[in-house]
Amino acid sequence: MSALSYRLPQARRLLTPLPGPRSIALAARRSAAVSLGVASSLPVYVAEADGGVIVDVDGNALVDLGSGIAVTSVGASNPAVVAAVSDQVARFTHTCFMIGPYESYVAVAEELNALAPGAHEKRTALFNSGAEAVENAIKIARYATGRSAVVAFEHAYHGRTNLALAVTSKAMPYKSGFGPFAPEVYRVPTSYPFREGLNADGSPMTGVEAAERAIGLIETQIGASRVAALLIEPIHGEGGFIVPAAGFLPELARWAGANGVVFIADEIQTGLCRTGAWLASEHEGLVPDLVTTAKALAGGLPLSAVTGRAELLDGVHPGGLGGTYGGNPVACAAAVATLEQMRALDLSGRAREIGAAIRRRLTALATELDFIGEVRGRGAMMAIELVEPGGRLPNPAAARAVVASALRAGVVVLSCGAYGNVIRLLPPLVISDELLEDGLSVLEDALREAAAVA
């Protein structure tokens, strides 16, 4: 990564126990004003953030190994993004692109078209959130094929709106009590190498075999001719940072292409340098028909996109796609600056460096602690699956203990997974080596502490 200057000192600093008195006072105000349905992982309230640190209202500086769930890849107050946003706000904040269009929307579309895999002609439509991008990708696929069925996968997460929840796998906290959901959504098994069953001869299931299992269920229980879209994250995010076995994704893509099914890659968490490539699809040579992006796209401002084959996006009638705020000019200005920073700082390369550092330290620790079932991931999207010592039963209690212990020491890590037993690491791609190593040292201590009582 090229040299980067930081606005805030890049060091962990604890001035009070967490939460401090000002955060406690804000929590009291919150309880009287904010819905209990909106939860927060941290008990502290943020005053500033930059590079790899979050500073709370009591002056505590925490090491950020979560990036707001893979959003602040270029930092939470990247100077180039701040400058672009400030300039745009001074000129205009909104016209609605469907009423008065502007150049920055076009520029973001051009960038994403160029980044998406494949030599075919591409188009992009912009929205606000990842869930909106998923819903619109499904709309586009249904419109293009005239079919209604959508295939999603176990351990999938695609958002919180009704159709996005329908294709999401996890019940709590996302789906419970919110149904009924959109119909014509079908779920099939994914490739989960750590928890995959064995073949009859005792050999592990390969990616191609896992794909054939899914395809067999699609063909027998749904019928290929009824399927509009096959929707999958190249690495399941909320589901546990599950990296499928090699060959799984290409075989699914091959089947989709052969049967006129639109292959949608949900790159909302994996995309834009996070896994060590511009898109995680590149790791297995995938050329999706449609790609959804969001999270890291605009440096923290709400913006999402559907990018894909021109004939699919241009096939929708004029006015069939859009929204009042979709492609907001301030978010688009932020996105142009964010993508420029990703390129200038070689954040794909930086993600590979971060991933190597995390894997080196945690793989060594896994030989010492028998409740670490697996260290996995790609680039700066790494995870530790915690299990009952010496086995494979999920250990969510240990994951909760690790998250809490790390926080007490001033390091933010997140949990995930269908069983709540996975620790996920998503540091900003601009984090310094020194801060990353400090955060990993705290995490190691937290893991050892949890292992002692596991």
C-alpha cells in the first residue's frame, strides 16, 4: 500500500472502562428515543473514526477490525472522500437522477461496468442499500426470463427487506416474526467444507459434487425451466465467511448458463478489494450475469448497484428501475473518490497482505487451542470458527466471550454464522501494520482466555 497519512493517531487508548460515562448517558437517551428493534454491537458511542481506529465520546480509541461490516475499506474519514463529498454538498445534494441527471452517476456506472468480469457489454443501475440491489437484480432476472422461481442457498444473507429476507437463510434475528415472505424462493445446500458430509467411500465432498447435489435438487424439486435466477454470495458473509470448495461456483454458473438461468453474484460484502481482488468472483474465474455491490462502494455513504449484461438491464422498460434517492449525487461523488483511492492505494494488494498476516498468526494459534475448528477466508475477509474442544459442535458461548473480552481491551471484532460461533475479521484496508498486529495480539489473548473456560 502506498504511504497514507492519518488524521487521528493510529493507536489503541483506553481512558475509561467501556462504556465510559458519556456513552452511558447517551445509552439512557437512546433507550427513551430509539426502537429496541435496532440493536448495536458496541456499548460505546462514536465521536470520530479514521484509518483503523474508532474514538468514542469518552476519548477511548478502539482498534477497528470490523469496518462497519466491510464498509469503511478506505477508512471512515478518508481525505479524498471527504473532499469529494464536501465539494458535492456545496453544489447540490439532490435532484433525483430520474428527474435531473448528473455526471457522477454516469461515472460510477462506467467504473463498475469496467470492473465487472467478462468482455461483454455491461450496464449499471444504482440504488441505496444492498437489499435494494438484491431485489432489483431479481426483478431484472424475472423480467428477462419470464420465469418466477429464485434459487438461494443455505447460510445465505441478502438483506432485510421482504424479498431479500425471503432469500436469506438465518431466522434470528433477521426473519423471525416478519413473514409471510415473497413467494417462489427455494433454498438448496451450499458448499461448507468444514461441515460437509462425506461421500459413501469416506472421501470429502468436492465442490463439483456439492454443486451437483444442489443442481439435482433444483431440477427435481423446482424444474430448471421455471428458474429465473440463481443467487449466491461467492463467500457467504453473515452465514459464517464460508469459502466454498473449489469448483462449486463454476459448476453452478455452468449449469445456469446452460439452462437460461440468470447467475447473480452477491458481492455486497465480498466486493471491491475486500478479498484481494476487485470482486471475489475473480478468484474462480466467474463471469456472473449480474453482480450486486454496496457496502464499501461509497466509503460509508449509502449506495448500491446492479451491474451486468447490457441486454438484461436494457431489457427492462424505461422507468422500471430506479428510486427517489438511488444514485444520490453526494453518494456518487463519494464512490468516485473511493474507487480512485482503492486503485491508487492498491487496496486489493493490501487486502492480500492483511489476510496473510491474520492467517499466519491465527493458524499458529489454532495448533495451540483445540476449540478453534477452522481459520478460513480470503484477503481481508477472515474468520475463526469456534467449536466445542476437540470436536465440531458449534460453540457460540466462546464466540460471545471472545468478542466481549476483545472489546474490554479496546478491539472491535464481530461475530457471525448460522450458529453464532464464528469470529469475523474485516479490518479497514488502510489499517497500519502496527495497529493490525496490536489488534491481533489482543484477539489472541481473548481467544486464550475463552479457551481456558471452554
